[in-house]
Amino acid sequence: MAQKIPQERIKKILKILRRTYPNVKTALHHRNPLELLISTILSAQCTDKRVNQVTETLFSKLRTVRDFAGVSLPDLEEMIRSTGFYRNKAKNIKACCRDILKKHGGKVPDNMEALVRLPGIGRKTANVILGSSFGIPGIVVDTHVKRLSQRIGFTTEKDPIKIEFDLMAAIPKKDWIDFSHQMIQHGRALCTARKPRCPECPLRDLCDYGCNAA
């Protein structure tokens, strides 16, 4: 359920986020939409730092959709093993790239409807690709955005898709891409899962959780 946060409060939150985290972008290293798609699949239950270490070598060996579709499953599993859940990730990557070849002429699609039909791609991954590769506004609800949205008071929902739509209703569309990156950075820097650093947080006075923190 969306919370009715006054627009003036939302404007202040956005202003602080822009000032605190300027020039934001995804932490996943990539040179094109395909590399971002692969990196985002690998990032599930894995740190961006580890993914970037893996893809530095991976992308030097496999460069095209056809490369990923054609590589043997055991070889791909071995290359991405350290990201965790590597068997499932490898199957999704190969199936996803086969579909891109078959249904999209080898090009990563640039719309939500087509992206979420690809194996291993949900709305979160699709929004990452659309925002960072194509500049198409969307809100990425990862574990950080979910946690912060609940703490600040944007939503009482637990389902990521419902949270996404609550945030879309509250945040101006022109801010969706940067807002997602800013919330993720803030979740990593200060509003951590176990011990949020509320006394240091510039959003404390605008946050339901922060206002109630000791």
C-alpha cells in the first residue's frame, strides 16, 4: 500500500539524494546492452564487485549474443562459478541469448514487455537495462530500494512489483532512473540492513524510520 507522503517532503528527499549522490550510474561494468543484461543476471545474490571481476574475463572470451548462445553449458558454468547459483544463471543466460537471436534478430530488446518474456529476466533486471542502456525511465526495486522505501515511508508493501508501482506514483518520472541508483547507493553507504547509520543520514528528519530511531 502506498503511503501518502506530501509532495513537499518528496521534493526535499529528491534534492538531498541528488546532492549526496550526483552523477549516479550502475556499478556493473558494461559496454553495451548485452553485457549489462548478462551482468545483471549474474548479480542475483552476488555483489557487483564480484560480478565485475568475473565479467572482465568473461566478456573478453564471449562477446556476442551468438557466443553466449553457443558456448557449452559446462564451460559457461565454470566461467561464472564464483558468482553463485552458477548452474541456474548459466541456463538462463544461454536460453535468454537463444531467444534474443531467434525472436529479436540478435539485439537486446528496448521495451519492458519483450524483456520480461526472456528467460531469467524480471521487471527489476528489465528496468536496469532500460534505464542504463536505453535511457528509458523505470524504477529498479532491488533489496536496497525495497528496504529504504519501507523505512522512509513510501510504501508498506513487501512485494517488489507493488513497491515499484507505489514509487512510480510518488516519484516524478524524470527522476526514476537516478532515484533508483541514488537509493541503491544510500542503502550501501548508510541505510544498511542490519545497522542503519541514522545519526549520519541526511534523510533522517524526512524518514519514518530515522525519526523514530534512538
